[in-house]
Amino acid sequence: MKRFSLFLKEAATSQASTQAKKLNLKSDGHGSWFDSRGNLVAVTEKGRLKFTNKKQPKAQEGPVRKMATARADDKLAGAPRQEPAPKSRAKTAEPEGDDKSGGGDTLTTAFGRFNPPTIGHEKLLQAAKKAAAGGDLKIYPSRTQDNKKNPLDPDMKVSYMRKMFPDFEEQIINDPDMRSIFDVLTAASEEGYKNINIVVGADRQAEFDNLAQKYNGELYDFDLIRVISAGVRDADAEGVEGMSASKMRKAVADGDFESFRKGTPKELDDGDTQALFDAVRQGMGIKAKKKEVAEMWEIAPKCDPKGLRNQYIGGLIYRMGDIVESLHTGLVGKIIRRGTNHLICVTEEDYMFKSWIRDVMEYTEKKMERRMRVPGKPNTLEGTGGYLKNAMAATGTSSIKNFINKYKIKKS
């Protein structure tokens, strides 16, 4: 008979192995895991994979950073209701790589979902590289995960991005604190950057320009903010120009591996591509040989705009008072106005943002562990660790014990 400790050891090993199998990683038999190119990407720690992270050390947390982190923990960051005078307006030109773009005082960044990453995203990364002009460049994948529009968890997503875009392996940052574009901007400001370039798709340029400029001088402080377009994408085009994560998720929902393969770069071999396909399928909750999956407007709304609009006009989704998250910026807020095809939302901290209905998702995650949302404002979000800590402090409770079965009297 096996000892209980042996069962636990086998279970932990199996958990790490299962996670590694999804990523198509190979073991050296001693707790280290390597990708198809022979690079060490993870080690086994406490039964799970711990991914190696080459990002630079964080700067010391200042008051601006603390306020941003508090909002990030609560998923409550956004553009302010009242616009302060911006220090400088962003230039909305195509990337040119001039002297203003590069240099030690300037950071070039991109923030996106990449869920899953596609050959179309390489165009964004190349545009960011051009804008950086040899200066600092950081790519931040978002942290949201769900079984509809965000099937890959952050660690898995970053791992595949580094495989697919090896030239940007060092610049793709896996940082759990970067949950929204405002976290990225406040971190850059605290690290001492005076100028910042934000590279986005043409369809998101105005949204990022508005949000970034509104908060300059309040939450972060830059001399110059440039929001740069990576170019216009033609959704109906073939190849790189028309590829999108929505099309990739649709291919998975349809069980169409051939179409999915067209959306991955040649750097990703067939084995890794199949592993990515399977990971997306599992993340979407699709059982093998059983097509039980969410409707297309939920998985890839850009591929089914009519279905999305019918749900919206019928009042079945995005109702007044619902909490939603912007898929582009990571901002979370309550719906206070429903337009014909857009929403006006306000965060708990009274900051307002606007988003198209195709670019939001219902927000259900409750994670904030901090007692204070921001200095002087306690966490009142029921179901979070921070709320529990406040309740315990208010009642003088120092600890909570689980008495279930532990002290049950045994009957002979």
C-alpha cells in the first residue's frame, strides 16, 4: 500500500507535468522544463510550474504607484470624470523611429490581450520596435482569463508569445501587477521615464489617446505622450493583414485546425501549434468530439456582430448597473449609460470611460486582498479577502478556525 505522502508527491508531479504538456515543454528529469528550442522556461516548484521571468527589477513604490496598485487590485482604474489640462497632446502618427521616440528617457510600450497570440500581433510588435528606435521597449500581455474571450492564462500566453516571437523574448513582460494600461503608465513614470510611446492598433488609437492624456499630471507625469498607430487591419483580408485572435478562437470552436495553423508564425512548429490549439480549446471549455461551446457572439463578437447586437438590443446583456471590463485597457466599471452600440461606464473611484459593446466583457472576478482600495477608502467589495480583513478588524477577530469534523466526537 502506498504511503499518503507518496500520493501527494505523485499528485504534485502530475499537476506540473499536465501543465507542461499543455505548453509542449520537455523535462530534463530534474524539475527543469525546456521549450522546443531548448530554452529553459520553467522549473517545478511546490508541484506547479514556476516560469522564469527576465524582466527588470521593479522600481521602488512611490505614492503615485501605490495609488495605481490599489486601483489595479480592485480592478478600478479609468479616465477621470473631470479632465485636467494635459501636459502635452499625443502625436497620432504612424511610427517613424525619430530621435524623439528612442533614448534613455523614453519608453515604448504595447498593452494587449494576445489571446491567443497570432501572426497579426507580430505587426504590432514590429511597429513598437520601430517606434522605440533602439530605446527601451516593453510588451505587456493583459492578465484577464475566462472561457470565452480569454481562454489562455497569463503564464501560458506569455510562454507561447516568446516562442512565436523570439526576437521579442526579452521585451515580453510577465508581470501580474500590470493589469491595465494605467498600471503600465504609472510604473513607467515611477521608473523615471519622461516620455512614453504607446503603440496600438488604428481602431484603438483614439481610446488610448483620450485615456492616457486625461490622467497625465495626476496619476503619472510625462513630458510627452505619443499614441502611435501600428496600422489599419482589414478584417476581410487573407493572411497577416486579416488575422485576429477572434478568428483563431472561432477556428478552435469550429474544430478547424488548418485555419488555426494559418494564424501562427513559422517559428511555432506543428507540435507547439497543436498544443496551443488544444490549450485554447480546453480554456474555452470545449470537450473533444463534443461541440458544447458558448455562442459565437460571446467567443468572437467581431465574427458575429449581428448576434451580439441582438443580445444587446434585447436587453439580455450589458444592462444598466452591470459591471464590465474593457478588453483593450483592462479598466473595470459600472454601466451608467447604454448607447446604440457603446457603453458609458464609471469605476468605483468615480472615473469614467467609454467602450464599444464588442470591446467589453462581463466582470465577475473578485480578487482584491487589500484592506484599503486607496488611502482612506476601505475595501467594501463583498467576497474579497480585503473585505474579510476589514470585518475581522471591526469585530476584533484575530483568526478564523474551521471546526468542521476536526473536533467531532468519535462514536464507538
